[in-house]
Amino acid sequence: MVQFQSQDLPQLLIIQPPLCLAIAESQLSQKFHLLKAWESELPLDQFLTTYACSVQAMLCYPFTQVNADLLRLLPALKLVVSPTAGVNNIDVVECRRRGISVTTSGSAFSEDVADTAVGLLIDVHRRISAADRYVKGLWTSKGDYPLGSKLGGKRVGIVGLGSIGSEIAKRLEAFGCIVSYNSRSKNPSLTYPFYSSVHELAANTDALIICCALTDQTRHMINKEVLSALGREGVIVNVGRGAIIDEKELVRFLVHGEIGGAGLDVFENEPHVPEELFALDNVVLSPHNAAFTPESVESSSQIVIANLEAFFSNEPLVTPFMDD
């Protein structure tokens, strides 16, 4: 068996450390020569200049900003691989202009995000986290805890009915919820009621679940008008990106009791979370980990490797980013 030295393998640029996706590194290092920019003593621009004419592929973690300034330093780059479903940190228009392909994790995380979204919705309605705190501190002295509300029969609007939204809808149907949705366009194969306006969707639902992508068009899409339409009993769950909701308005609505509650896995300025939310029993918070389980990370790793192997073999990419 031929033993390859790392330098003989195709180069793969990684600018920032992979955080919770570190499981992929041992697998990647067997197939690719990893250029870890964060381990170099050189400033980033000098490090990139060193490999400017040779690096064709880059693995881009969520906090790496792939913009025009970065791409100008990498004239040989032909592929940006994201190990997640989101590409809001990647200038896909500039990549397209430069002939650079972009791939994502496809549906690797969809089921786990859907599980968390429904879990947050149940938690807010049934007050599970708040009741847990009550049992641990006040039950013996204060008596019974206030009742939560039933999930079955609730009208739930899903904003973004892609692979994640479809998994959420499937789970909600099993709970007896009435599902409707908003998306960029109506899917004629679906029987769920479609609303072209998020405001209209909010006005006709008891809860909103946000799972669309963050774009210039969706930034602060959930604003005070939408929150007002959702109403005093309405619940909002966000497993998309924090900036899809106008966070200042959301905090104001929650603090003043103008909506019924929120389950939030994502925030506008992570890891900083508005402290006003900490004291609210009708708010459940999660540290942007809806997507990540050992199983989903392993699946994403395999998709990353499959896309890289396809690229270096001049074969079709496995999960190219599609923005239609």
C-alpha cells in the first residue's frame, strides 16, 4: 500500500478552528493536506499569500467571513465547502462571479434542528424548563405551579419550508397541530396553507417557527408589525439565524407581555444574549446547538469529504448550494 505524505495530498485551507465540528479533522487529515491558518505565526494575509497560487479548496466554518477581500487573496480558489446548511457568512454572489463553487451540508442537520424546534415549542407551551427550576427551588414552599397550554390543535406557521421546515411540519402534524407556511414561493405539491406575507402568516397562527436562511431580504423580517400580528398569546421559535428577528423589538414585546413566549436557539450578536430574557419564565434559550449531535456532525463530515473528493476527481459535487 502506498503511503502518502501530507504534502502529497490535495491542499485544503481552513482559516478558523472548527469548534464543535472538530470530529472531522482526523478524517480530513487522512485525505487532505490541511492548511490551518490559525496555527501559523504569520498574519492571515501573509499566510494566504504563501498559498495563493496553489489553494483550490477551502473549508469554511460559520464564523469565517468569505467576502471579496478574502477571495482576492486566493486567486486559485475554486471551491468553498460549508459544513453547515447556512451560507450567510459566504458572499455567494462574489463566488459565482469568480467561478467558485459553494457546497453545504445538505440535509445532514435537518432532523436534529427540527427536533430542537419542536422541543422548544413544547417547552414554552408546557413551561418545562421553568417548572424544572420551580421544582428545584420553590415547590415545597409555594405549592402548585401554573398550568402550561396544550400543543395539539395549535395553528403553527413555519417560515421557510425547506428541508428543515418540512421535517418540523411532519413532527407537528403528529402532535395534531395545524400547519401553514411562508416561503419565497408556494410549493404546489404541498397541501399546507401558504401565505405570501409573513405578517399575514403571523396573524393567522398561534406560533411561528423561523427556519429560513438569513439574507439581505430576511434580516429583521420578523419586526414589530409581525410580532404585533402574532399577538399576546403567540409564541415564536427561532432555529434559523438570530438577525432574522429584530431582537430589540422581540425583547421589548416579551418584557411587556405583548407576545406569549419564545424559544430561541440563535441570537443577533452571539454569544451575547439580552439579559432581559434571563428572568422570563416564558422564554427558553439554547446556545445555537440545535443542529449538532454526534450523529449529525458525523453525517456532515462525510458530506464535506464527499464534496471534496468529487471536486478533486472532477466529478459533480454532492450538495452544491442552490439559491433558487
